[in-house]
Amino acid sequence: MPKERVAKSAIVVPAVVEATITGRLVDLGPYPALLEGKAAVRGELWRIAPADLSETLRVLDEVECFGVDDVDLYVRRIVICELDDGSFEPAFVYFLADPSTAQGHPAAPVDTAGRALWLPRADLPPGWEDA
């Protein structure tokens, strides 16, 4: 097998795993906002091949309005996340740049383990606001 094929097959699999970080998740309606905090926030860790990381971050920065306009909507930071197997990995995460814009918005719902998890409102079970 050629070395190139071996190197490409060495990428960590699975490429997307469940992970938890520390913060505070707020429901802004059409999208969530991550803020500094001490609560558990559930999400996904996407493992990107090193050769694709620069372009992936460029596209994500544009989507998250970070570094592309005069005023950032989100800022990218590196945090440590905990995977379901108890291991830890660093990850890029987008935090709301101006936390004051989240005032008056509800916290995101939490799962049965007490971790915040954002879902579009249409995907939430009835009565989630009362939880």
C-alpha cells in the first residue's frame, strides 16, 4: 500500500463524536449562543484532517461572522472538551462576542443528564419551556 494511502487512513475515526464543554448555552431563536459559564453544554466534536483545517476554519469563521466584518458576532476560542469515553480533546468553539445581546433570551433546554443542548424549536418536545 502506498505511503499516501496509509497516511490518509490514519485519520482518527469516527470523524464526529459527542462531547461536552463548560459554558452557558442560550436560545436566541433561530440559533444558539455559547457564553462563558460553568454548566455542561452538549455538542459534537468534528475531527478535521490537518490538511483541511485552514479552509474549514475560514468557512466556519464566515458562517459564524468572526473576523470577516467590522463587528464579530462570534469569537473563536480553543476549549477542552470531554468525550463520552472520559478522554479530553481540544476543540475550536465559537462564543457569542457580545454577551449582552443574549440578555432576555432563555437558556437552552437540558438533557436528562443536565447538559444544555440546543435544537431548533420545531425539534423540541412539547412543554420544553416548562422544564
